[in-house]
Amino acid sequence: MAVIVGAFWVLAMQFELSERMTIWLQSYEHLQLDEMPLTMLVLSVCFAWFAFRRFSEVSELLASNRDLTQRLMTAQEDERRILAQELHDEVGQACTALRIEAAYISKSAHSQPDAAVAAAQRIDQSSLRMHSLARDMLKRLRPPNLDSLGLEASLRELCQSWQQHCHIECHTLIDDIATKVSDALATCLYRVTQEALTNIAKHAKATQVWVGLNSDGDVITLSITDNGEGLTQLSSSPQGLGLIGMRERVASLQGHIHFENAQPGLRIHVQMPLQELAT
């Protein structure tokens, strides 16, 4: 770019382009063409300012994406570390206990039948704990009810379980969706609802929550509303990983998510295209 500008400047000085253009433009004074160079200069400045703004926005977006990627990778590694630690501690300990009890049964089965029965009962309890641990891990890796119950029933079960656990009233207005929903879309809506309910329990100080799901044509709409502290609490940590994750999940499927003041409380409004993503 600098070479082109420099070369043009040399040619302009050599052939006196400005003087020649001025003489030519004066012959068209009735058309006011002599005002064009200054106008083009202003236009060039405007284009340069616009390009600078766009460059700044792109740079900020790239920096934000790099930060998001790093935070998501860190969160993923933290989750893997926790799962590995739980597997090492709980499953390893349970397997060791099972081996000890099995060895004890083999030795005392004939001489001490009552002790063998007690050892068998302890094995049964250890097996139940291992099953419970595996079920909890599977829930964290994949919503278990989506495959068996479908999106609508899974959301109802999620809200009911969350209400019992958090002791906050959760009202569901979930319609049955006529069109079959893709796995990616169902998972996205489930995880967004799950993250929203988690944030409400942690930060909103709400006493009631309303979760709605309905479809209209080729759009499916999810809304989560609480009567808590609303946008004030949300604005205190706008870069929270949970909120960023919700935005990214929805955006990845060409959807839109909005956070609105419900006065009181916060309303999360999600709209997703339905027909294109149905399977």
C-alpha cells in the first residue's frame, strides 16, 4: 500500500496531475465538478474511519473468542480432573473393598456362614454406591432423560427435581412440540434451562420460577423467568462462564438469546429455528 501511494505521488509530481485536473474541472464549473476532489477526500477519510472501527471490533471479537476458548478448555480440563479424581477415589476404593469382602466370603463360607452373609450384604451396599456414582457421572456427561423421555418430559422432570432440591417453586408451561426436535437442539435447550436454574439458585434470591416452552411455525421458544434480583445481579458478572456458555450454545445453532428485566426478576428468552434442525 505504501509503495503504491509513493509511486502515485512521484507520477503526480512528474506530470503535475493536480494542475491538469484543476484546469479540466474548471471547464465543467456549471456541474460543480471542481468540488469533487475535496468531497472524495472526505469520503476517503470516512472509509478509513469505518475500516479502523471494524478492525477494532474484529480485534476485540478475536480476543474475546480466544479468551472464551481458553476458559472453556480450562473448564473442560477441570471437569475431567474432578471425574478422574472421583473415579480414582470412589471406584478404586469400592473395588478394593469388594475384593476384600469376596476373599473373606471364600474363607468363611463354611466355618462362619453368618459372617459370610454379612460380607455379602456389604458387597451389595458397595455395588449400590458404585451404581449411584456411575449414574451421577452419566448425568453430568449427558442428560439421561432426553433419549428415553424426550425434550418436553425431560424439562418437566428437571424443573421438578430442581424444585425439590432448591425449595423454590418452579412452574412449567411446556407444550408438546409437534415436530420432532433434533438431538443437538434438545440438548441445547435442556442445558440452557439447567444453567439458568443453577444461576437462579445461586444468585437470584428468587422464590418462584416460570419455565415455558412452545413452538410457533418453524421457531421454538424457551423462556425462563424468576422473581429475584434481576438484571442487577446479572450485570455484576457479565463475563461469567455460564452466561457465555449459554450464548455460545444458542448461537451455534443459529438461535438468539436475550436477557430482559422482568420487574422484578430476570427473563431469559431463547428462540431457535426448528424446521432446519429437525431430524
